[in-house]
Amino acid sequence: MPAPRSAGLIAVVMAMASLLVLPGRAQAQAEGAAKAQVEAEAQSQAGAHVAKYRQEDPSNLTELRKEAEQAAKKLEDATKALEKRQATAKAAREQLKGKLLVLRESELQLGRIRQPVSELAELLYGQPIGADGVVPFLSGDTDTDTLRAMASVNYMVKTRQEVVERTSVLTERTESLAAEAQELRAGNLLAEAQLAAEVDLLRKQSDKIVKSLTAALVKLGIKIDKVGRAALGCNPLRATTAGNYPNGLIPGAMLCPLQQRGHSLRADATIAFVSLNEAYKQTFGRPICVTDAYRNLAEQQSVYYRRPGFAAVPGRSNHGLGLAVDLCGGVERFRSAEFNWLEKNGKRYGWFHPDWAYSSPFEPWHWEYDPKMDKLP
């Protein structure tokens, strides 16, 4: 096999080996370019998006909360897409690694084929065909040794030709695979970098919306401590996390305080209740009166024994999930103006009077929040 062809094959195989490791500099350059591209397209839009809510009436919390949830959903989808892309890239690298091993084995096989041909050629060069070269063969005066030598030459030529043909096919296959791998690596690098930049941008956008929401809540009277612990509990994106805790055992840091001091709910329920409260104030000139909201397990047990028949079994109350309130100030009187207004308007904010509370037991003061009722549009 000609030396240049072999050297070219080895060069291609070694180039393919380098494809198994993603160079840090190339990856950093791709990430930088993708990040700049994504930020250029979306940064101004994100800034204007958040600024819009800062200019609006802070009582419009429901829409702002929904925007925060939408941003979180986009972030979740983008993160999943990035993880899928990374998994695909890893699988592709493993596939390339396998193909590279096959190619290396083919190269070794070719080496094993070339070896006896080379040895035979050396032997023939050392022992020419017959004492008079090819003259006896041409004259027809040949013996067994001459015929055997000529057969060896024929075998050598045939085998060499097979080696050349197989090497040519292998080289073309290797070159094609190397080009394909290079294109795949470049595409993976760019796609991964673009997705990573998009995830980072969406995370920043989500953080801005949540901060705007928190600022609006504070402006409306939600009390937070100096280190902002309550503000963390008012992050609507943590609402589902609060739902992972047992009934009545939700940590205080996972709850968001109401404007009515001493009471708190799950983040999404509080935000919806504050919006409902602002609308109620515009109608009646005063905030909704609250007697009870989240109840921990000990409080549920206390109420259960003090008011038998009017409280759920401890550990089963919606109060223990941070999704229920007991109201006063007129709402507790069935068919009062306050009750009727809340019945008519509460569902717009996800708050409703459950069917059982109309009769068994009769509790006009008890209202609950349903996240599905207040779901994204």
C-alpha cells in the first residue's frame, strides 16, 4: 500500500480521536457567541416586559403572578431541552467512539494483511524467478520452482490489489465519518451554547418578574423581615414545593403572609387573596376580615377538639395546606352583601366557597383556593 495513502488514513483517524474530547476553548467561544446572539434578541424584550408591570397598578398581582409562572414554565422547558441536547450529544460521542474503535481495528487488520505481502516481496527480490529470470517462462521451458515462484508473484499482486482496494474504501469511509463528526460536534456545541444562554436569560427574566411581584406585595402591605424571609415565601414558583410537605407541617419560610397580620398562606394563594382583597376594598371600603388561614398540625388539633363537627380531622384540613381561610366582617353571614359579592367574584381569583360548606357542616365563613381554577390562561 502506498505510504501517502496510509499516512492520510492515520491522520484522519487521529483527527477523529480528537473529536472525542470537546476543546474548552472552542466550547467557550461557541457559548460566548450564542449567548451574545440570544441576549441581543431577547434582553430588550425582557426588560420592557418587566418594566411594563412596574408601571401598572400594583394591585394587578394575578397577571404578574401568571407571568412569573409562564416564565418559570419556559425556563423549565428550556432546561429540559438543554438536558435532552446534552444527552443526545453524549450518545453521539459514544457512537463516534464505537465507530472509531472499529476503524482502528480495520487498520490493524490491514496491517496484518500487508505484512505477509511485504515478506513475500522481500523473499522474491532476494530470489529472482529462475536462474535465467523470466526467459525460461517465456520460452516455455519452465520447471516446478519457476511455476511456484510465478504463482507467488500472482498471489502477491492479487493480494496487494485487494489491500489497496480495501484501504481505499476504508479511507473514504473514515474521511466521510470524520467530516460528519466534525459537523456534528460543531452543531452540538452551538446548539448547546444557545440553549444554555437561553436558560440563563430566562432565569434572569423570571427573577426580575418575581422581584417586581415581591415589591408590589410589600407596597400593598405584606410585611417581611429584614432579611426578606417572608419575601422568599411569597415566590409563586415555590408554591408547588410547599405542597410537598405534609398537611400542617409546612415550614414558615415556605408561606407568604397576608395583609391581615398574623395570617399566612401558600404563595400562590396569598397573591390571589391579596388581589381579591384589593377588589373587595374598592367595593366595601375596607379589607376582607380574616379570622384564620394556615393552621399547623397543633392548631388543627386544638380547633378539632374545641369545635367538634366544625373542623376537619387533623392532618386533612385545607387550612393545613395553606389553601383555606375563615372570614368575618359580614362574609360569615350567609347571603349578606359581602358573602354574595365574594361568591360572585371570588372565582376570578381562584377563591370559592366549597359545596359542602353550604350545608354539611354549614360554614359560610370558610373559603378555599383552587390553583387549577386560577390556572394560566
